[in-house]
Amino acid sequence: MNNYNSLENGKKQDLKNCLIKHAMSLGGKNRFLSLIESIRLANPHPLMSREACFRFNKGIIKWEKVIFKEKFVLLLTLTRGNEKNNNLMPEKGDKNYKTILNLLRTIGPIKFKVKPKNIKDGDGFILHPFDIIDNNNCRINFMFEVLFFLPTKLIKKIFIGPTRTN
């Protein structure tokens, strides 16, 4: 999703609205950005947590299954290579076909529940890591990518939104 500048303004506005909606469910933009900062500073990456959760100073993210290092590394590789065709699903002849399909089947059904510590801040939200379009097309969920992979600088740029042209 590093090709943000090449998107049309309507799509940029949709991404901004999605980001704002999820940020408000955690108590606002600043709390959301502090979550992003905590995830970026965590070592090892929060997705490899043995407790299948990540606690930050304003809330918690929980998921149903532990993600092992091999799966995480493959997921990271896929998200970085996803820029070309925006499709995670491998071609049938691909040498990593079975490995990638196994990853999608393993991680795909997991629900990630993001909740603020204080109920007054909002209800939080639930997301899945992938958006499955059909048997041959699958892409990473935008909010999942925002939470765990996109650079903070790009997230702030999305928050600002498209520049208006008259």
C-alpha cells in the first residue's frame, strides 16, 4: 500500500474515512496513533506473541491463535510483494503455492479484536487479516495492514487525506 500517491482522490477519501471510523472506536486519532507507535516499537513483532494478544497503554488487541515465526515471515514477505498485483493468492504453478495457501487458510479465519482500556473511549473493532474476494483473489485487509505493517508516516498522510484540486 506504499503506492498511496498514485490513488485517485475518491479512493484516498474512502481510506481516510475508514481510518477515522476505526480511530474513533478507540477514542480518537491520537489514541489510534499511539497504538500504531507501540506496535512499531515492540520487539519481537506483536503478531508473534505467545499469548495471542498485544497490550498497549490505552487498550489491548487479542486474537484467537498463535502465529508462529515462519508464518509471520511469510506474511511479511507477501505484504511487501503485494504492491505489484494487489493479490495474495498464488498462481497454481508457483513454487510456494502450497505454503502460501496454507498461510491463507491458517491466518485467514482469525479475528483480531481491538479494544480500548476505558469503555468510555469507544467499543473498539474486530477485523480479519484478509479480504477474500473469490477462489483466485485475496488481498490483505486495509486496517490489518495499517495496524501491523504500514509506516507511521504513511498512516498520518492518510489521516490528512487527499489534497483538493479545483
